[in-house]
Amino acid sequence: MEFVMKCLGINEAGNLTIGGCDVKELAKQYKTPLYIMDESDVRKNCRTYVDAIDKYYDGNGLILYASKALSCKYMYKIAMEEGMGVDTVSGGEIYTALAAGFPAEKIYFHGNNKTYDEIEYAVKSNIGCFVVDNEDELDAIDEIAGKYKKTVKIMLRITPGVDAHTHDFIRTGQIDSKFGAALETGAADKLTEYALAKKNVELKGLHCHIGSQIFELAPFCETAEIMMNYIAKLDRKYGVVIEELNLGGGFGIKYTEKDTPIDYDKFIEAVSAVIKKSAADLGVKCPFILMEPGRSIVAPSGITVYTVGTVKKIPNVRTYVCVDGGMGDNPRYILYNSEYDAVLVEKPDAERFEKVTVAGKCCESGDIVIKDIFMPEVKKGDLIAVLATGAYNYSMASNYNRIPRPPVIMAKDGKSKIAVKRETYEDIIANDMI
Ligand SMILES: *Cc1c(COP(=O)(O)O)cnc(C)c1O
């Protein structure tokens, strides 16, 4: 039996396993709904990227874990132990990383609208680098850096004109983006000039990010070439040497059989070759490179386990399998109509013959986990595992309907531990002051 995730198995009892643990036993121990991550698999994903930088780019780079995919102290610990930096997008993510003991100098701070307080917090914490989005942000960073008598390292977020959010990629367009400064409009030049005029910032690099869930090498190669040309242009035009090039994240993973991911190291192999060739052709130095995988580090290593509460058959219309979670722990269907695969924990390889819709328990008709999936017969009390939920599930979870968020369990070598505990009703009212 082949699952969409490589780290799952079936044990002698016929139950689904992850990280050497019986998922039914974990559900009994920790209750449902429940997020479970295969820790070794997460670490393997980290190493694939880290090793690829060594293999294809002489170690002249750093992999940043895009922590918005799954942010909790233990994930920052894993990233640290695997020799990565992290990419953060808020004061809260920076706080979590620092609380986990993450080295500040390896924290990169993203975002199109960092608040004054967040910038001040990041400057005071001596984080490694700001990925600057716009002139207003530059003003604030320069002012705050001056106030603390510091020089802050920055990169500029450039929109390279390659949009790869879908299977195809588009070469122009993407000027309509809330992120970064476009090359085509001259906004990138303006932002660069603005940065060069600031006293308390040091322009170290350029950043770009072309989309997410991308299955092709070509858009990354195209982008690398565009960015290298721009680095050469900045050298000619302003005499500025760009030392770092950050090519973002967005590497695709397998959610359902339709998805066709490629090995992660292939991305680094491909862009390394482009960058080396461009550098030689243009007569500029090979920059230190950064890549920011998020989804591909954690999504394929995580599942969510639910208990079925009721099965509602509406003849000739639809069969709803209602589970004890939903949009609160996985808002991706309601946000993007995302597709997932799921199996029964006690019969993961049973034949699938019935089309059902897995729905949540929230007061919202759009509260669906999976629309139209073929499943074996599902009954009240069955455990369902939704697959490849390791990214953008816990990190996007909410307390809608005042439902406590599920715990995040790390499974490894047949043992399990709690990375994040289940919220309680007391947690739910903790901030209600009157
Ligand atoms: C979201 C994001 C990433 C990570 O994207 P994935 O698709 O999760 O790999 C990396 N960099 C930036 C700037 C992002 O916004």
C-alpha cells in the first residue's frame, strides 16, 4: 500500500503507524483531534536541503526554515539542531524562536508590514537580517537602529516578474502584489537607492519568493537568472556588491495522487548551476545563497487524527462524515479549497468505494476538511487520519467556536512526546478580562 506520505506504515494489528507508533494507540493516549508529526522524517527533509547546499554549492549558503508553516518551540529546536536558520514573519514567531534558544543571528525577519514595535523588538534582539519590503519600513528600521546605535543587516524583497503559484508559470505580471518592489516598474531600483542612502542599515542581499506548491524547476532557474542579472546591474549602476541572494521557498509536496513533487535537492542543484554560470558570464562573484522551504519540511511528515461522530447520508446528494475537528484545526479547505487524502486508522488499506465528504463540527457550511473523497465504509467511532497536514494546519489554527486547539505530538522510533499540549477551556478564557 502506497500512501501520499512516505513515512506511514501498517503494523501487525493492521493499524496505521507513524514514527514507529501505532496511531490508534496515540489517539487513545492523547485523544482526538490530534496532530502527529514524524520527527525523523522532518529531520530528513531538513537534511536533504542542508546537504544539497554542500553538494551543489560548496556549502556557500544557508537553508532557512520558513517557520510560518509550523511554528512552535520544538520546531525551532529541530531547525537549529539541523544547522538551519529560520525565516519569521512576526514578533510572535521571533519570540517563539528566541524562547526555543534559536541563535538570533540566524533569524531572518520577513513581512510586508512589520509594525514599529516588531521592528524595535527585532533590533533589540539582534536578529540576523531584515528582509525589507518597502521605503516606509526602511525609514522605521533606520530610525530604530539609530536609536540603539546599531547597524542593521538587510536584504530587499524584489518581485522578479515570475509568478509560479500554479502548475504553469508566468514571466511577466506579478506587479500586482502586496509584497516587495517590482523590477519591471523601476520600484526595485528606487528601493535600492533609498536603502543605500540610509546610515544605519547595511545592504547585504536581495530576496525573492515566487509562489508555493511549485513542482517545476524552470521558474526557479528563470528567477535565479533574473536576480543574478539584477545583481550585476546594481554593481554597474551603483557600485554595490550584493553578497547574499535569497531565492525563497515554495517547493511542492504530495497532498493527493494528482501531485507530482520532485526531490527537494533537485531545486538546489538546478539553481546552483544557473547561479554559477550567470556569475561567470556576468563577471560577478557567486553570492551566498539562501532558500526558504516551509511546507516541504513539515507537510509530508504530519497527519491529523479525528474521531467520526456521525455519518449523515443524504440520498442522491452527499454523505457527510462528521469529525471532531474541522476548520479550526485545518482552515485550508475554507481558505483555498485545498485537497487532502485520508485513511481509516484501523483499516488504512481497505478498499475505497464510497464517495463521502469529511466535514468539521463548526457552525459554518464551508467547514469541510475534504470534499468528495472515496473511502471505505465509515462508521461513528472510526478514527480518520487526514494525511500531509504537517504544514499550515496547526500554524493557521484558530479557536473559532471556542474549540481548543489540538496538541502537536512528535513520534520517533516508536516513542511519542508532546511538542504542544492541547488547549484547555481555561486557556480559552485566559484573556477574557471582565
Ligand atoms: C511562505 C513563504 C515561504 C515558504 O513557502 P513554502 O511554500 O511553505 O515553502 C518562504 N519565503 C517566503 C517569503 C514566504 O512568504
